[in-house]
Amino acid sequence: MATEFTGGCRCGQLRYRFEQDGPLLNYCCHCLDCQKSTASAFADQLIVSTDALTLTGRSVTYSTERPSGGTTNNRHCPDCFSRVCNANTAYPAMTIVRAGTLDDPSEPEPFAHMWTSRKRGWIVIDPAVPTFAESPDPAEFMRIAATRRAG
Ligand SMILES: [Zn+2]
Ligand SMILES: [Zn+2]
């Protein structure tokens, strides 16, 4: 059964919606780039099918080259500068939506944490949740995500 999720930037100008089956696929990244780009301790992110995602409103794109390959295109609201989502040209089928932009913030616990080697010392992760010291192998990571999707 498909569920609709909605969200948007802080000022409400840039909005999005997507429908998907099953629970949200949210994970956290503790890398230093994510700390800088979120201006916070870690990034709380959602894997969303690019085909399922609809953005409405104006956006500006800030692009960064990934050391691991591809270009990450970050979509920001040009008025309040919230970063709403990003996608890597190496993985066009999926878009990473910033979980903090959801209208309903009652997301489930993350299915994984990555770059825990950069994690702030005061953050305690449930030992039952998989962690990766740096970037996980993409196939392994998506296998864990699929376990969440299957419930
Ligand atoms: Zn905005
Ligand atoms: Zn990161």
C-alpha cells in the first residue's frame, strides 16, 4: 500500500511529495561534509526513488564533485537556502531527501549509520543498528535498506 509523504524548505516556497510502499528508508551520515552542509552534527537522510519524487517551487542547485565518482547536485530553496534534496549523477535512480524537511517528523529509527569514525563522541547509537566506519559498499548498503523495506 503506497503512502504519501510531503515536506519542504523552511520558508515553504520549495515543496515536495512522494509516494512509496513500506517504511521510510532513513539513515544517518556523520561525515565532515555532512556536518558542514547541514551545519549540524550529522545528516538525517531518506532514500527516495527519483521517479516517485515531485518538487514544486523554485530551486537552485549547488554541485560538488564526489571523490568516489559522479557529481552531487544539491537542490536548495533560493529564498531560505534550505537544502531539500540531492542526487548523485552516478546513482540517478535515487534521490536523497533531507529527513529534517519532512512535514511529519515521526520517521522510524535509521536503518544504518555511516561515517561513524567522524561521529561526535556524545552521540550514542543503538547497537542493534548497523554502522559503517566510513562509506559502506553500495551493494551491502542497499541490501540493508531492502531489509527495512521488507519490514
Ligand atoms: Zn525556502
Ligand atoms: Zn556524509
